[in-house]
Amino acid sequence: MLNKLSLLIFLGLLAACVAIAPESTQSDVRNERLAAEHLNAGHALMESGAYEDALAAYTRAAGEIGLTAVTLGAIGSANLRLGRLHQAQKQLEQAVELDPKSVPAWNNLGVLLMERGETAEAGRVFRNAFALDDGNSEEIRENLRLALAKLENPSYAP
């Protein structure tokens, strides 16, 4: 009798868990959709030069899905454009730590390092971005070229 009661309680709890799962999944899907909208808005704002507004949009995306490699990379990129190099560096380094294959985060980290005058490290970072991207990005190719040129001739000003 006790075993049957335990089994019924267990099955009841299991049914309750299954009933709750679809709601949390729907919520996750909604959050991901909102985050994508915020990220897209942020990207458009970055293109138009509205970096503070882009940062706000990226922060809203992070509020929906958390500090992922994508949101950290986007926030770091906006902070880079705003000249907040220390903040941007931390965020971009966290982004590549979370996703070592994030080409945009690696590229932006390289740009940041160039801004800081760390040309050798920037060259290494651009090489990594270039390899991950299979050499497809003209922007990364140009960044790598500039870093290498500056390494060969430190007085070189692009």
C-alpha cells in the first residue's frame, strides 16, 4: 500500500513538472525574441552612430537573456565606440572567453588593443579573428594588414 501511495505521489509530482515546463519554455522563447529585437535595434543604432542608444538597446537584450557572448560582445563594441576602453576590454574579453569562436568580439578586441597601442597583441587577435572567419571579412583583413604594417614600421600612421 505504501509503495502504491509513493508511486502515485511521484507520478503526480512528475505530471506537475511536465505541466510547468511548457510555460517556462514559452517565456524563454519570448525573452529570446525580445533580445533579438533589442540586438537588431542596437546594430541599427551603431550603424547610425547613436552609440549611447545602441548601448541601451544591448543592455535591454542582456536583461532578457543574460550576459551571453553575443550581448557582452555588443555591449563591449558600443563601449569601444564611446571611448570607454577599460569597460569595453573587460566585456570583449569575457565575450571571447564565453565563445572563443566569436569573430566580431575578436575583431573588436583587436581594434581596442590597437587603440591602446598594443599592436603586437592586436596583431595576434586579428590573426585569430581572420582564421576563425576563414579570411572572408574585408574589414578583418584590413585591420590585420594595418596591425602588421604598424609592427613592421612603428611610426606608420594609418
